[in-house]
Amino acid sequence: MSDNTNMINLCELNTMALQSFAKERICLTNLDEVLSTFTHLKEKQQKFIILSGGSNTILPPELNACVISPTLFGQKILYEDDNLVTLEVMAGENWHELVIDTVTKGWYGLENLALIPGWVGACPVQNIGAYGVQVEDVILQVTAFHIPTLTWHLLCKQDCQFGYRDSLFKHEEGEWLITSVVFQLKKNPVVNVKYADVASVAQQLAKQAGRNTITPIDVMQAIIQIRQSKLPDTKELPNCGSFFKNPVISRAKFDELLEKFPNIIYYNLPDPNMVKLAGGWLIEQAGLKGKGIEPIFTHSKQALVLTNHRPCQASQADIQRTMQWIISQVQEKFSVTLEPEPVWIEKDGYTWQNH
Ligand code: EPU
């Protein structure tokens, strides 16, 4: 085992609490530092990684790369009228605090995305989504630094190429540093309660408050309650939310599965030839709920989530072992290949040669 005395311990900087050490970390505190830091790294051809809230990142035990964290704070109203607010938020702001802050001010659109861990700058990368809303629904623009060319870009929503847990920033991983996100929020309190459990908890909350109509605050609080009841608190049981994406398969393959498994949980998609399956259901039906290979197990209340039972000791290899086991068991039972959702960081991070 190598001596980590002079290394930076990243255990508390990744919500999976994986053992990970790096030689150097730079926290960017203003936009000038973004340009000067990457110019310097490029001159030295120094490898790097980008680490925000660490809630969707699987880190290696030892990083031979400089860790860059966009600790950029602040928010600014770019436009406001009786119906809308256009709000620019810097990348280092905490996501859930932003949700509470905007909804409390009467600016709506983020309420269904309450309690998602992480920083604002990471939200476009995987196009965070929950309870019928994806962040692309409220994003107007993203400001990002293109690392290989050392240039600034203002990307509109279309430029971001959003998909289910997907975006340009995921395709071109390690090439972009997002510095701020512009959201378009509404003042009209229209709620999205397409999910039956959200509707019923929100309804109850409204009733308790003596109201007949559900407000966005009810929706936010309902979602906080539902998430707390199913998803482990990262501080108590380290995890990175859903570890696998819900798999999308062809309608033809789905029809075969439906015949064999009439209770299969699925969602129709805008493309009639494709069907999305509930990955958590597949894992549970394969008998793997609460199971795993020590010390990484699927969560006992939500099998799509992997949890680390040995914080700051478990490693990327431990994740790999449980992940491969689950993928192969689900493949064997359903002939469906689960795909991991988090970003997997290699020992050398991103190199300039790749760019
Ligand atoms: N299910 C099971 N067993 C399980 C887990 C789920 O049978 O162990 C079934 C549930 O009963 C339900 C269905 O699968 O019928 C879907 O489960 P759930 O509503 O918990 O949502 P999910 O599809 O597992 C997705 C997102 C979550 C998001 C929820 C709510 C992905 C990869 N995950 O999970 O996002 O909070 O929907 O909208 O799309 C995240 O990305 O980190 C995340 C937590």
C-alpha cells in the first residue's frame, strides 16, 4: 500500500465515500482562474479531473491527476416579469438549496427535483431527472469552458443535446467545465403530479394545511418525503443515487419479455419502437435486492442504488465487482444489459493527448 501522507483525501468529496487520494486539488473561485488554470495545465500537459459535488463520480484509489473543483458561487436574475424569472446560477451552488430557495420565492419548475445531491454545474451533465421532470425542461442556457481549445461558450438548450441521463457534456466527457446554468422559472404555480405517489402525498399535505389545491411547495415536500423513505442518506449510507440507468429496449424485445414476465414494470416512450424498463424491478426480480459482494450492496429499499458499507475503505474495484455481478445476473435472467449511470474516473484522469 502506498504512503498517502501528503496526498489529498477525496473520501468526503465523493458521496460513495470511496477511498481515493490525489496529489493536488485546485478550487476555482472566479472565471479568470478557470482560464489561467487550464492554460497552465495545458502548458504542462498535466492530467486533470473535474470534481463537483462528487455525487455521480466513481473515483479510483489513487489519482495521478490534478482535481479541479468549480467552487463558483452566486446567482443573478437576468430577466423578470409577472410570469417568468430567468435566473443564472453559478456552478458551485448546492442543488437542493437552490430548489428550496427558488420554490420558496415563488419561482417554480425545480420542485420535482428536490433532494437530488450535487452542485448546480453538474445538473446538465447527466440531465438530472425525477418524478416526471428532467432539468432540461427548465434550462435555457449553459455557460461552459471548452478545455481542449481554452475557449468560452454559451450553449443554448439544443446545443446541450439532452437525452435521458445524457448530454453533450457526457459524450464529450472531460472536455467541458460548466461554470453557470440559466434556468427559466415560472411564477404561475402549475404543478406536475403525474406520479401517483407524489399526487397522493402532496394532496395529504395540502389537506393538512387546510387547502383544496396542491401548491409547488406541497410537491417539493412530498418529493422530499418520498425520496427520504426510499433512498439512503449519503451521509449515513454512502451511495450515488441510481447506480444504473433504467434500460431502454426495442418494442420487439419487450414483447418477448412481457410474455415471460407479465408483471414487468415498463414505461412507454415518445418513440413507439422503444420501451423503458424499471431497472430496480429487474434487479429485485433477479433476487438481488439488498444483495452484493462485500462491502457494496444494492439498497434494501431501492435495488437500483448501490451502497458502500465500508466508507473510506471500499474502492473502485469493489464497485466494479458488485456492478459486474448484477449486470451478469440481470443479463442471464432477462437478456437485458444494465448500464451504469455515474462517471467512471480512470487513474490518469483526462489527458491532453485525448483532446
Ligand atoms: N422497483 C422495484 N424494486 C426496486 C426499485 C424499484 O420493483 O428495488 C419498481 C418500483 O416499484 C417502481 C419502479 O420500479 O414501480 C420505478 O421505481 P422508482 O419510482 O423508485 O424509480 P426508478 O425508476 O427506480 C428513477 C430515477 C430516479 C428518480 C425516480 C423518480 C433513473 C436511473 N432513476 O428511478 O433518479 O428519483 O425515477 O422519478 O432514472 C437518480 O438518478 O439518481 C435517481 C434517484
